[in-house]
Amino acid sequence: MRIIVDAMGGDNAPKAPVQGALQAVREYGVEVVLVGRGEDILKAFQDEGVADLPKELTITHAGQVVEMCDNPATAFKEKKDSSLTVGLNMVKNGEGDAFVSAGSTGALLAGATLLVKRIKGIRRAAMAPVVPTGGGGAVLVDCGATAEGTPEFLLQFAFMGSYYAERVLGRPEPKVGLLNIGSEPSKGTGLQQEAYILLKKAGDEGRINFVGNVEAREAVEGAVDVIVADGYSGNIFLKTMEGAGLFLGREIKKMFLRNVRSKIAALLVKDGVLEFKKLMDSNEVGGTALVGIAKPVIKAHGSSNGTAMKNAIRQAVEFTRSGMIEDIAENMEHMRLPVKPAPEDKG
């Protein structure tokens, strides 16, 4: 398997992509192609003490870089020799199995949609991160790719999230919940109410395991395996979880450093604290899958370090092997609303 990596994307490029690629080829036995400015990539390898590249690692030169200040909707067109554009075209042309980037989210989403294309029939691609929950994590779909949704979007998000949870996370018959302000079908705006009807129908037909509306608190506690949301609500949910995790981490640290007795207590529960920290660490997750795109594309966090990039590559490998893209394509007839017949001309 060959994974294409944007070596110039992210705050720590090309250092982090190079470190992640080195770790990935050793641990996962995959081929990695680093796309970007050749001299900069080679310098990063030298800084890691690597004079001769492993045979599983190759470099494809791309002279331009998509910066965070570039217009995300047009950057991949205006910078055709950028690492992002070249990498996406390589995946599109079958020169790699998946693409990983820690660069601009907007540019990656736009480029993946217009270059690699969506799966035929999918109305919108979605970002589907795995968020930590009491149930061992849940797929949140969407978390910001599309701010304003339609009931059909949410229906497709539910199917795609269900396939991801089953195929990638290994959850048989994953429980799907619609993020809402209450459990009753009448709760929420018109969007949630109409989406509920579509999801319940899909559940009654046995297409997905829809368990109804789920409040944010229940979702965090692990009530479902898939959290379906419009991008606006999903992004607020995700950012709230990230902020709460950072806040709790700081408060726990302050509590343990308060005095001698608390420091001794900290030593006694050190292993548990480290496990909690790892649970909330985005570097351990690696990245966010862009579901609905015709080839696997993974968005790593902009501040990713080498470990995060390694895990993003692992995620790309798991996504590619999962077969969920084929699942989506084969089940499109159940993921679309019927076309309404045109009104008859009575003239």
C-alpha cells in the first residue's frame, strides 16, 4: 500500500511529516511518498540523522506551498505545483492509495471535492473525527465541512458514519444517534425533525441501527457509536469537548501540584492520569477522515507532531483497507431521497 503525504502542510512541516513517515514505514510496513520541496524534505531527513532513505520512502518534488492565508476555495487551482494539489492529483490518478495532509482544512476539502471527486450520489463530503467517549470513542459526522445542512445530507452522514464505525473501528451494528437538544422526535429545528424521520425510516428498514436523538451529554457518556450532526452543531460539539479536555487537564495538574501530600497522591495515580491524557490527546488519534470522497483522504491537525502524522498514516491505511467507500457506492440507492415528478402541464 502506498500513502501520499503532504510534506509541506501543517505548522511543523516538513519535520513532522518526515518523522511520521519514518515511524510509519517501520511500524506498518507501508510505502510513503512525501510530496513537497525536495531540498527541504531532504534537510529534514538529515536533521533526523537519516542519510539514506529507506526503500519504502520516496520524494515527489512540488515547488509551491498552500499557506493558511491563501483562499481555501481556490488555492489548489492557483497553486497547481503545491504539495497539496500535486498529492491529490497523484491519488486521483492511482499513483497512491490515500492522501494525508496537515495543511489548510478548507483547501484540502475543496481540492479533494473538485479533484478527487465525491462518490457518485453523495451530496456533500463530511469530516468524521473519532471523539473520545465513555463508550470507547464515537464517529462525529459532520464536524464542520458543511455548516448548513439538509435532511438528505444528514441521512447520508448517518450511513457514512455507520460504515466507518463498523469497518474502521470494528463496531458491529454501530448505534447511530442524531445530535439534538432532547430525545423526543419533535425536538430541534425543522432540520433535525425532518432528518429524524429519514433516519428512523432507514433504521426501520434495517439499513442502519438508528437509536433516536441523542443529547450532547449522553453522546459524551458513550450512548452511541455514531453522532450525526450538521457541520455547525458538530463543530461546536467538537470544540467544546476539546476545550473541556484542556480545562480538566489543567485543573487536575494544579490540584496535584498544590502541596506535598497532593504530589505524593499524584505519584500513586500517575498511570491513570497518563491514560486520561492519552485519551484526550489528538496526536494519538492522528486525523479526521473526509468521508464521501472517492479515495481515502485524511486531514491531520495543523499542529501535528511526528506521532500524530504517523497515526494519520495509520488511519489512512485502515480507511483504505476497510472497503467502506465500496459500501457507500453499493448502497447509494438507500441514501438518496426519491426524485419528485415534475408537475403536469395543464396548459
